[in-house]
Amino acid sequence: MQSPLNIICFATFFKGGDFMRECKARKCNVMLVTKEKMLDENWPRESLDEVFALPNDAPVELFLDLVSHIGKTNKPDRIVALEEFDVVIAALAREHLCLPGMSSSTAKTFRDKYAMAMRARDAGLTVPDFVPAINNEEIRAYLERVPAPWVMKPRSDVSAIGIRKLDNADEVWATIDELNNRDALRQRASYHVLARFIPGEVFHVDSLVADGRVVFAGVNKYGRPPLQVAHGGGAYISQTVPYDSADRKKLTEINRRLIKSMEMHTGATHAEFIKSDADGDFYFLEIAARVGGAYIADVLEAASGINLWREWARMEVGGDNDSRRLRPRREHAGIILSLARQEFPDTSSYDDDEIVYRVKKKHHAGLIVRSKNHDRVSELLNSYGERFQNDFIAVLPPLERPE
């Protein structure tokens, strides 16, 4: 009889409850490694055999020492990163113990916007012109060749955190000087990439990958680009792209080529693309080796019946090929989410039958809707966008660094 697998989950933010529940349902021993500031979150403790909380500023070496300590009595079979900022550390921990899974070199490509842009470009994808903020001559030539505006992006942060839109060369050089004068070395200019700003609609494709093959891909479109929401406030909206649309077909194919070029073997990915207002082409923005945040997994489950976290756990545990026989339903879903002025917003006046989930998080208002009709989802989200403005929306300055 095969012994239960020992699975260590790295989650230094509150993520992945369904992943851990599914591992436990499949008779695994499940251990969570998080940070002290996350210890009191609502983790699925009934599914966890042990919980370890490291200091909030724990270096990589402490993670490696911890998994070695665990290995004295419970030899790990899998180490899985459930959160973006843990992807590289988990890879280093696997290599430290010679466990299977994504290597640290591949993991770093998924965490570095410069590296992933080069990989995507080499694979033939359309990518906004970019240059690392390192060599002055390269930057100067880039500014002369590529028309403004541009965005200066941290190479390793998530979403729109730390991104600045720049309208002229003087702003670019001033930003580089400011970054290079920072005390923290990892915040300096060389850890940033300058890219052409492409106006357009932003889409995201969320995938499950088994043995290097995409076995599920959900295609959604943001109501407004995340950069606009982060810098201008307002509601975040995302919804299913119609199943028979040309946009969905093209994005699915681009995403397949991208994942192959990134050498993803098994896991979940979240990729973003922008459809240019100028030429109608899809430009690659970024890809992450994780389940998308902001309740994206819940929206995809509402539309398709596929829970990304659970399916990913099944692939990690192995023992069956369910992931290769996924049969998603073809319904439509969407989310509206915003910061709220109220600590616990009351959404009870929103009573449409299509509402399938209400976000329960301090100072956040959010609803997920589902319908067989794409236009009905759009109608509800547009209506809620206007109502949220009056009922809930609060605006905070954009984050410079992740909290």
C-alpha cells in the first residue's frame, strides 16, 4: 500500500484553501508554511497536519532550513507555491531537497517581467517594445525609437503595483535617477523594465497545465485595465469572453504557444494580454505560475464548473488522469469588486437571481454573477458599476510595494 504523500504548501499571503483541502481529501499529509502576519487568517486547519509561521522578513535560507527540519521526520514529496511571491523560494526548496517540480531558473522567468517578455518575443508573440532600465545608451536609443508614452514596471511585482506611466524622456531619466537613489538595492532601476504603453482592452487567460499541455483555459476580459483601476480607483470588473468569439480563439492559441515557450510542465498559470486600440493585435503583458487573484478562480468556477485550485492539487498528487478529461460547462460569469468605505459593506439590496457569490472581506464589496447569457452578465456588471460608485467605492493611493 502506498504511503500518503507529504505536501508542503508555501503561502505567505492568504491563498489556496481549496488546494489544501483537496490534497487532504486525497489522503495526503498537508503542511502549510506561511508568515507570522498571516497566521491568524482563516486557513483550512481541519485539512492541515502542521502549520509553520516564519518571521515576516524571513530570508530564503530560513525556508530551506525549515523544509530540511521537516524532512527529518516527514520526508517531503512535493513543495508547492500557492502565492506569487513564493514561486522562486519553493523552487529553491525543491532543488535543496532534489524534489520534482519547476526549477528555480524557470521559476525566475515567471517572476521577471523582463525575462518573460524576452521569452515571449523569442517565441514569436507580439510584445510591446521594451528595454531594461540598465544601460544608458540602450535606454537613450529606445526613447528615440519608441514613441511615448511608456510604463516603468518593477520586474518582479504583481498586478499594477509600482507601475508608473511616463510621457516624455525627461520623466524617464528623472524616474531612473530616483530609483537609483533608493536605499533598498532591489528597488533600484536595474530591477525595472521600460515598455511601450499600449492603449486597449486587457484580457486574462487562466490555465491548468499537465505534462506541458494546456488542459483547461478560461478566457476573461477586464472591464477596465488594472492599471487604470489601481491609479484612478473605481470598481474592478472581469467577465467571460464569449465562447465562439474570434478573440477567445486567438487568445487560446497565443496562450498555448506562450506556455510552451515558458517551459511550464504542470501547474496553474495566469497570463494577461492587451488588445491594441490602434491595430487590433493582441500584445503579451505578463504571465504568472499561479492561480489568478481577485476571485478569478471563483469566476471561472461559476462559469465552467472547474475549480482551478482543486484540479491543480489533483495534478500534483497524481494517481489519476482526471485533469486530462475535464469537461467544463459553457456558461458566462463575471465579478465586480471594489474597496469600500464601510468596514462590512451590505450588498443585500443587490438581489438578482444571477448572483452566486458575495465577497466577505473587510472594506471590500464584491459580487459574482452567472448566466447562460453573456449579454445578461454584461448588463448586470454595468448596472452594478454605477451603483457601486454611490454605495461603496473608496479610493486609496496606488501601492508602491506589495502589502
